[in-house]
Amino acid sequence: MNSTSYGAIFENSHDATGARELARSVRAFLEKMDHDPKSVNDWELLIAEAANRAVSSQASPSPLSDRIEALVNVWPDSVVVSVESCQAIVHAVKALAIPAEEEEEQQRQLSDLIISQLADATCDLSSRQVRRLVMRRSLSSSPESEAQCNEVLESTLDLMTEELGTTYESLCALFQSSQEFAETEDTTACIQRWLKEVLRLTGATWFVFRRISGDGTSLELAATSQGGTSPTGPATPLPLSTDSIEACVMKTGKELWFDNCTPTAQLGALQDLLGHDVAGLSCPVKAAGKVYGVLSAGFEGGQCRFSARDSRIVRAFAGFTGIQIGFAEARLESLLTSLMRRDLAAAAEAQRSLLPQVMPDTPGYSSAALLIPALQVGGDFYDVIPVDGEGTLFVIADVMGKGSAAALFAILLRSHLHAQTHLASQPGELLARLNASLFTDLDNCSTFISVQVAWLDHKTGSITIATAGHCPALAVDPQGHIILEARGDGPPLGISRDATFAELRLTDGQAGHLVMITDGATDARNLRGEMLGKEPLITCLTHFTSQGGSAADLLENVRKVIEQHVASAEAADDITLLVISRKPQLTSTPSH
């Protein structure tokens, strides 16, 4: 039988341009041969699909892969077309028929369907160097028989029904697992149970799920098809520094296929765990950009038998596992946040309960106090204790730390303080007794308390001050001429068991106004991060003395100075102020 031949070669075949030009060239040849329009259209589509497949299968452009060829042979009863492209395949992945990425696989399946429907026969003669597809089509232009059309339609419907059925099963499994996750606290056991659905839906023979360790340096076994055991005993963590498949997936966040052509070093961890050769797919278990671990699934032996549908199921279960783990962590974080808020609320309530509700009357003096809490409850505390009409004890303290622990130590300090009021007139000795009684508890908790106490003697009008590592009080005489930092030195309570505490005595003539503060006042920062310091407070105190007023007035002036400096910046620490002010002396007018 005689035939007419035609050949075409196009360069730059590593993109779609060469494939389109090749198909158009063959179309023009067949049109010159007076083939019917339908046959010509079909051949153009056939060659375009075959050429596109050849182009997409190339590993990378090279001198050997920059052309694509078509040889057309027209016989009396048929047309035979061979489409080929040279390739430089340097790895064995394509030759092993391992599934490609999902989109590529779907495109290839569509191309196969088009070619199988339009060509009467096909033969793939590809080698490792050449991609060659031979297609034959009868010259008969008669339409396909109704039986053939029905057969094709029935086959297509069967494939669609199978795909829908698998999708429905997968969705049901995911829905049931979601319900179970929401109702259980044992997420590991839940994952172990429902990952077995992967085996049922895909036909895989094993799965392994590893989670990232707490320190982020290794993968720890979380679930396997063997129930978390291995032939060699308990599984040890898999360091991310290794070249294993799972470590690579964890570090890159991208899936990897593997089989008996994969280097042993990459498969060693899985093979040692399962006790046999493995082939399959490893997927990152992630959600919202965070990778929680790696899910691997596959078959015993060296051949991976996953279809594109099976690989989608594995990816879906890996993604869903990541979502559920993320939800579980979010629930735990929400619970911890709720507990912390409740803890802070309890600490704030305890802090408020320690404060005197009403400031006591003090002969010749007025007093006022204010505690401005920060966003986090601290350990600030103040108290004013009248003692048998002899005097009044003023106390200000700051427990190191935040939250309920600091509030509990403040309560403990207040309890011991009220038990030692017989020493109120001796502030130095009072602090020594408090330190001795609280030292063991403070030392065991590695914390301390800074305290300042001031004893106002009602008979003499003098004020005696002792300090345990606290901010010095600011004092001014009644005329505002003498400003001093009243301290009376000593270490914080809980630092030294045998500590002693010096006293400073302000006479009636020296004790005009006294402002006791915690470090939250001088350390208050504005939006630029600048601390207030003590100088603005001293200026405020001097200015107030020249104008006169009560302790409440002085307290309000100091509060405004701090507020104006801080503005809208968030407070990092509590601010506590305790003010003692001499009442103005009333002068009498002589009678005539």
C-alpha cells in the first residue's frame, strides 16, 4: 500500500507555542490532502494534545529538548501520526510512573481522555531520551455507532459515580471525625482512630503521623497504623537535622513522593519504624500557615499505587488533621486565657479588699491614698492603722511579681502587720519582725517585698520612717522650704534573714507634707518611653505647699502630674500614692 508522508519540526518546544504551530502545520497538510473538515479538526486537536503532553513531561529545557517533531503518514484507509520530543531526563521519577502534582495529573487525565476518544488506536513508544506517541485514525468519516456512544457515555458515568461516591465517603469520615474531635479531650487517640479511614478509602497498607516536638527540633511519633509501636521497640524522636523524607516535608512544608528509587537515607526512618520497604506520599499537616507535623501513607514494598484520587484523599486528611490540631490548641489557649483572666480578677479583688475603705481621723493631719492598677494586677498595697489613740501607722508596699501570687503575699504581709501593731511606734523593729516571720515563705518562692512604714505620733506631731528597700518618701516642711527624701535604709523583706532597718525621724517642725510612693509612679513612661522620675513630683509638692490645701488636694495634684506625663501610654506597673499633710493652723484675732 502506498502512503503519503509529511514531517514537521518546531523549535522552543518547552512552552506551548511549538505545540500549537505543529498542530496547525499538520492541519494545513491534511487540508491539502482534501480530508473532510471534521477529520482535520480532530487531528489538529489530537496533535495539540500529544504535543502538549510531550512538552509538559520535559524535565528542563536543554539543547536536546528544544524541538518537537511530527511525522504524518496518510494511507488509503487511515492516517498515522507520530509525535515525539527529545528529552534530557536525569532522574527516574517520571519513568517510575509516580503521580504528578494534582493539577498536572488532572490535565494529563483530560488529555488521555481526548486522545482515546478521537484516535482509533495509540501506542506510547517513549524511552528515557525520547517521548514518542503514535496515533492512528481511520479515514472513514461515518459517525460512531450508537452502541459506541452509549458505551463511552456509560463508562464516563461510571467514573463520575465512583468519584462522587469516594468524595461522599471522605466527607462523611471528615464530618464524623470533626464531631469526635469536638467531644473528646484525647486528640491523639482520636487521630489514631480516624486516620485508619485513609487506609480504607485509598487501599494503602500503612500510615505514620509525626508531630513537631515542643522545642521544634524533632518529630515525635503521634499515630501509626500499627498502633504507635515499631518492630524495634518505642520510636525515638526523629531529628529535623536528618535527610529523612518526613524531616524534609516538615522543613519545606511541601509534600514528597517516595518509592524504591528514593535514597535509603531518606527512607530509613519509615522503614525502621514499619519494618518493611515503603512507597507512598508524605504530606505536611498544617493550618493557617503553621505546620504541626507530617502524615505519611503508602504501601508495603517499593511501588506506589496511589491514583490522583487517592493522593487527594491523603492531602485532605492531612489538611483536616492540621485544622483539628489548630482548633484544639486554640481551645486550650482560650481556656488558659480565661483562667488567667479569672486569676487576675481574683487578684484584683484581693488587692482591693486589702485597702482601707475610709481614711482614719488623725489629729493635726489629713491623709489620702490612691492605687491606680495596671493592666496586669501587681503587688502594690497600702494600709493606715490607728493604734490605741497614740498614733497612726502608715504603710506602703510592693510585692515583686504580678497576679494572684503577688496578691497572696500582700494578704500575708497585711496579716503579719496587723499582728505586730504593738511595735508600730518602732518602725525599724517592726520591719525586722516582719522580715523574720516572712523570710522563709519569701525565700522559698524566690520573691521579696519592698515596704515603707511611717509612724505619726499624735502627741508630738513627729513622723518616724523606716524603709525596707522601698522608694524614699518625699517630705517638705510646713513652709515648703526644706525638701528631703525620707528613707531610713534597709533591704527588702525576704533578702536577708537578720537584716536591720534604720529609722528617720521628722520633728513637728519638719513634718509638713509627706508623699509615700511605689516605683510605678517614678517609673511611669510616656509614649516615647521616657520615665517620669522624681523631679516633677518634687516641683508639684513645692508648688502645692505655697498654695496650701488638704492631703486629698495634694494627692489629686500628684495624680494629674503622672497622668499628664503618661497620657495614653499603657501602664506597666501599679501606681500607689499615700499622702500625709499637716492641717493649716487656724490663727485667732485678738478681741478689743
